[in-house]
Amino acid sequence: MAKEEKKDKQEEKRNRKAELKALREKLMTQQQKIRDKGLPVIVLVEGWATAGKGNLINQIISELDPRFYNVTTHRIDPEAKSRYPFLYQYFRHIPENGKIMIYDSGWMEDCVQKLMGREITKDEYKNRIRSVNEFERQLRDGGYLILKLFLDIDEEEQEKRIRDIRENIETEWRVEDNDLWQHREYKLFRETYETFMEKTGKQLPWHVLDGKKKNAAACEALKLLTDMIDKALDKGRYVGKPFEEKFPLLKMPKLADVDLSMELTDEEYREQLKPLQKRLAKLHNVIYRKKIPVILCYEGWDAAGKGGNIRRVARPLDPRGFDVMPIASPEPHELARQYLWRFWTRLPRTGHICIFDRTWYGRVMVERIEGFCSEDDWKRAYNEINEFERQLTEWGAVVLKFWIHIDQDTQLARFNDRQSNPEKQWKLTEEDWRNREKWPVYEEAIDEMLQKTSTKNAPWVIIESNDKKYARIKALTIVIDALEKAIEARL
Amino acid sequence: MAKEEKKDKQEEKRNRKAELKALREKLMTQQQKIRDKGLPVIVLVEGWATAGKGNLINQIISELDPRFYNVTTHRIDPEAKSRYPFLYQYFRHIPENGKIMIYDSGWMEDCVQKLMGREITKDEYKNRIRSVNEFERQLRDGGYLILKLFLDIDEEEQEKRIRDIRENIETEWRVEDNDLWQHREYKLFRETYETFMEKTGKQLPWHVLDGKKKNAAACEALKLLTDMIDKALDKGRYVGKPFEEKFPLLKMPKLADVDLSMELTDEEYREQLKPLQKRLAKLHNVIYRKKIPVILCYEGWDAAGKGGNIRRVARPLDPRGFDVMPIASPEPHELARQYLWRFWTRLPRTGHICIFDRTWYGRVMVERIEGFCSEDDWKRAYNEINEFERQLTEWGAVVLKFWIHIDQDTQLARFNDRQSNPEKQWKLTEEDWRNREKWPVYEEAIDEMLQKTSTKNAPWVIIESNDKKYARIKALTIVIDALEKAIEARL
């Protein structure tokens, strides 16, 4: 190399270092503002094995206060069959407001490896791509900043790096079977990465960085990140606009038109209850063996009889295979994350049944009515919830949603009964009375919810509960029916 | 059978059923009071394979409101090497106040199987027995009700049941290899169960139930449970008295006697920092491969320089292998459980490093001084914390605790600097000033803490931080030293 040229190179290197330093300092000052504004930031670092993802992450975080960021690693084990929907592990780790979460590879690698290893079909892969787009959009619309990086190296470079690492006894263990597999199939992997980026890059772009130029790649990553943060600090937290995707919806009646006169005599009830519970117990065994996850959602008016209904369904179940999740108002660490997070983290494992006593539908009922979220937020939620539930059913879950329904007179009678009965008084609160006064606005919200979120795979079922006995038998019958169908479909 | 005798049998059966029903109803009414008083209840159901644990649990819970209890199953896979201390999975599942948690087998089966399978040595088994006693006592002293049941059947009965289950094609899959192993080694298992119960039955008794008599066993279990709850409802929540076990303690100086004059020049600091960080980075790799868990605890005065110190230690670490856990005041779901729960659930996996930015020592500092717990509570905590940390080091963890120390003048200078610097103002709160006024009471509490909880395996190290540079180099040096020793010990 000519002397002149060498000097230029050195100059360039020095400049690069100075640039890196300046960018890191910028990020460091931004971190405080991110915290103050409660902005959550996601950095997804994908790329080839040996491309230098670890190093890149180190360059990004080296000046950050460790209290404000986290790194989560997602090693994909092609053999491990997960017990949760595939997005579970990524949703679980979304940062809370004011923090940065760096994913050391994530949903891209997960999808590509599973497809390449033929662990999922092409159709399942398509569904995953759609789910990824939904996942990213939901977070973006919920105010998350998302930066997606892909660290690229060519085949030759990868070969050289793998050789170097394996030749050194201290680092040899770092090369894993998956890395070698990826290298053997380099061309196919490249093709798959590229189509993945094409299909998930429209709403949130991918940034491909050159893994051969360490410092330049780090500079670019830091520049993208700090620019993104600057914009967000300037404009304020983003709130996504509502939009409607066409889901195949079931036609639901208006609540006002529901006939609530059905009832059972004590004798009819006693005759039917035990045999149904026995059948359900048997089905639970099959569900467990076939690893079918089941999600039962209970919503309903205060004093409609949710608790008693849940109890009748839960009693025959093997307690080792089900959970009841009572959903109260969110705690601070839950409020600090996208609203579906506290439900994602409560999903049952395959083969298990989870009964949600109140659900994510709080978003379009109490949160809408009490103004706990913005209008855009709850209007967007219908679609987001449909997506969420589709992801669950595509995972293989049975999803049923019960609206436990009574009329106003029945509610009043039950409130009065509770008030005069010392054993039941704890069940009645001031809030129940306040909510009762808002019956018409609730009814409007519920009607809209039923119209917009009753899908074929995750239907709403109205359970007429003026007569609790009738309601319990109906709920049991419908659960049994759904489980039988799911088992049949798996044969 | 004579007619008379048959009649008696039937009569007895009817009585038993009536008794069961009455006991269940009693438990049902108690459940509301448990909730009101915020009592947490643990029922541990251990026993032989095929003894009927599932059935017993079903009998206990069948009338309960599923919102107020939970069942957690702990299948022990003798092959699975856990990445957490063995009590982790049990501590993780302790109920919150007002709820009942039923353990479908638990720490007893875990200990016995591991010993029988020679996965742990006799010494490790002894340590586990001690840990179990500590675990149960800590929960009891924290106000938990604990009922321990062992469902017993003899060898002949077990043989018969295993045969019956295996002969039925529908239930065949339920018999697992472990069950067959247990049956083959019935006598040895019996012996081990018995000594386990002997060694863990002194402070909280075991109740052995006859698995051959299903309903009688259920009655007895329900009777024990309802009596225990009655007593607790009557006497109010139990608070354990403090006591002192002799731990081998290191002699610590009083804070007032600590020489804070040490300092480093900028040059000395620069010269030493990078090489130390490089060494730490290398050690982190070894730690990771050798699966040694590392727990670094930071406590210190406000403005002592904790954050900057943590940052210097964290920077060289591979972000995939460490976490910083900032500990703020507990959230409601954390307050609703024993105070160590939120730390148990944050432990690092083997091979990972966790840096706690504030720790469980809040119990004997802020909680003591602000009256957030009773005097008995914080006085008991010294011993409980020593036990907790011993459990961690016996698991193989490196545990280091830093007290980042400054004097009052230095604190004042830094507070003033923060106040006058807009970039740093967020670091200073009203509470910091209030805490500063309480310096003498804090100093007394800290001195006591240092005297009582600096053990050989989990020592306190005072980091003199009037000069932050000196403090950072000292912390790094000590971490490196401890890691090197741990690695050497594993060779």
C-alpha cells in the first residue's frame, strides 16, 4: 500500500472512532429522555452466524446505564418443541416503558430455521409471517420504537470465520451444529432471509448492515437508533390509528334481543350436571394427552353468575391441568407494557386449560368507558384482539368466549340479595352500583364488541343466566362440544 | 359377610360421606375469611406413586372457588439438570396472601428421588434437608400456613394398582418409568421417605394418610386443613420471633472507622481500567461454559456512585450472559408474598451473572427504618438472609456484596452538584434529602447489617467511594478475584 493510501486509511479509522464515540454519547443522553417520556424501545439484531451480532450489541450498549436496557437471547433449538405459541417468548420480553430491549436474534431466525428444518409447513410459515407483521404493528401502534437490523456477511467470509473460530481451542465450542448447517445451506438460507425481509419489511423496514466492517456497522446502527429516538422524542409517543381487517365474523344478536326466559328445574339440573361433568373430565384427559391448549374466556354483567359457572366447569377438571386466571385491574408493571402483555404471559401450555375470569376485552369495555385508554386505542383493539385470537387458534388452541348475560331486574334482585346477606356482602362493592348506573353505555360497548370480535375460530357465546342452572348446563355443553370437535380434528 | 355387618359398613360409608360434605362446606366458608385476612395457605401433598394424590387434591378443592386456590405440579425428571437452585421452583409458586396453593408433590419427592438416583451426594442431600427446614420455617414465620401430607400405601397395594392401570389401555400411559423404578425399590424408598419425614417433621409435622381408604384420607386431610385455618383465623397472622443461628461471620469494621482517603489519579485509573475489564470479559466466558452462577449485590449511600460502578463492571460482560436488576419498592403482587420471593424469582440461571442494584437488604435498612415491617420481621431477616445466601452458594453461586461507601460531606457535595446540573437533576429526589437527614439511624442499621450478614461464602466488601475511580477499580479487582477462585475450585 502506498504511504499516502495508508495515511488515508488511518485517518478514516480515526474518524470512524470519533463518530462512534459521539453517537454513543448521544444515545447516553437520550436514554434519560426515553425514561422521562416513558418510551419503550426494541432493537432486533438478526443476521448470519459469526456475523458479529454479539459485538454489535456490545458496541450499542457500551455506554448505557444497565438499569435502562436489557438483552434477551433467543437460541433456537430446532429439536425443541415449544409448549407455547411461537410469539410467546418474544412478547414476553417486550420492554417496559422507558427501557430498551435488545433481542439477540429473534422471530426472524425462529421462522427461517423452522422452515428450513421442515419443522413447519409452508402454510404455517405463511401464517407466521402474517403474525410477525401483526406483532410488530401492534407494538408500533402501542407506542413502541422498533429497529430491525440484519448483519450480513457473504459465504466466503463466513467460511473463513468459522474456520478461525474452530481452529482456536478457546473459542471452538462457540460454533454450533446450527451454524454449520446454516453454512452448508448458505444459498438457501440467503434466499429465505431475503424473502422474509421482503415480506416483513413493508410497515417496519429492515436495515442490512455489512458485517465485514465492524465499526461502520456499529456507526450505522447507532445512527439509525438515535435518529429514531430523536424523532419520537420530538413527535411524542405514537398512537396507531384504528383500521379494520376483514375477519370472517359470526352474526351476533343485540343483547336487547336475547331471550332470557330459559330455565331448568332443580331436577333437570341435577340430572344433567353430573353426566356432563363426567364427560368433561374424560375429555380433559384426552386434551392433555393430545397436547391441545384450551382457553375459556368469561365476561359478563356483575352478579351474572360468572364465578359459580366457572366453578361448575372447573370442578371435573384435573387440577394439575388447568388454571383459573382472575383478571383484576392491571398492576404498575403491567400498565407499563402493551395491554396484551399480561395475557400473553398468562397463556396455558399445550394440553392445559386456562379459564380467564375477565379478559383482554376489558380494553373495549371498562377501559373504553372509563377513559383508561384513548379512543384510537380501544377502536384499534377489536382488530388487534382478533389477530391475537387467530394466533392462538393457529397454534392449535380451542378458544371460547362466554358472555354471561342477565337483565337489569335480575341484577338488581341479586345486588339486593347480596346486600342483605352477610355471607355475600363482600361480593358487592360501591363500584358495582356505579357500574350499574352505566348499564346503557356498557350495553352499547358490549354489543359492539360482540359484533366485531366473534370469529369462527374464537366465537362469542351468549350464556343466558337469569336462571343460573340453565347457564351452567349450557356452558358445560358448549365446552364439551368444542373439545370433542377439537379432538376429532386432531385424529 | 353377615347382613348385620354389611349394614354397619353401609352406615359407616354414609356417615363418612356426610362428614366429607360438612368439612368441604366448612372450608368453603373459611375461604372467604382467608381472603379477608390475607392469609396464605400451602398444602403439600406427597406420597407413593398410584397412592391417589390427584384424587385427594380433587376432594379437597372440589367446592372451592377456583379464583382462590391453585394447584402446582412438580414432576421430577431425574435426567433434567436444573439451571436454578432446587428450592427455586417451590419458592416461585408460593401463594399470595389470601390464597391457597396446593403442591402436587414437591420438595420431598425432589430430594428423595435425586438421592435415590445418585444425582446428589449424601452431603448434598443433608444440605437439602437443612434448606427444606429453613424454607418451611421462613414461610411459617412469614405468616404462611403449611400443611404437609404423605399419602401412604404398602408394596402389595402399589403392585396391584400399577397392574390395574397398565392393563387398561386408556390409563396405561399414566404409569411412568419413575413409578416402576419406585416400585422396584419400594423398600429403599420407604426407608428414605421415613427418614426424610423424621428430619423435616420437627418444626412442621408430617401427616401420613392411608391411601387405601380414599374417603377417610380425604376427611382427615380436610379436618387438618380446616383446623389449621380455624386456629390461624382465631389467633391472627403468625409472626416468627427472631433467633440467631451461628453463622461463621467475617469481622467487619464500623463504617465510622473506614478510611475513605484512598484515591487514584486519572492516569492510574485509565491504566488499570481497560486491562481489568479485559480480564473480566475472559472470565465471563469461562463462567458461562462452566455454568457458574454469579450474584453481585450493590448497596450504598445515595450518590455514592453505585450506578457508575455497576456500569464499569457490566461493560466488559457479554450482554447475553448477564442482567442488571434494579430493585425499586415492591409492587402489590410482590408485597403480597414473603419478602424474599421477588429475589428468588430474579435469580440468574447457571452460567449467568446477575447484578442486583439494591437487594434483599432493604429489609434491614429502609423497611426497618421506615417501619414497613415489624421489628420481629427485620430482626429475623439477618438469619433468613444468611440462610438464603448459603442456599445460593451451596448451589454453586459466587455471591459478593458491595457496600459503596462515602462520607456525609461527599454526599452533600454530590447532591449540590446534581441540583445545579440540569442533566443530573433527575437523579436527585426529595426522598434523597429526607434520607440524608436520617444518616445516623441508617448508619446504625448498616453497621448491624454488616456485622450480622458478612459470611465467608457471601462476604460484604466495603468499597470506599469518596473517589469513584478508586471504587471502580476496587470493585473490578474483587469481582475478578472471586471469579478466578470459583473457577479454580471447579477444576
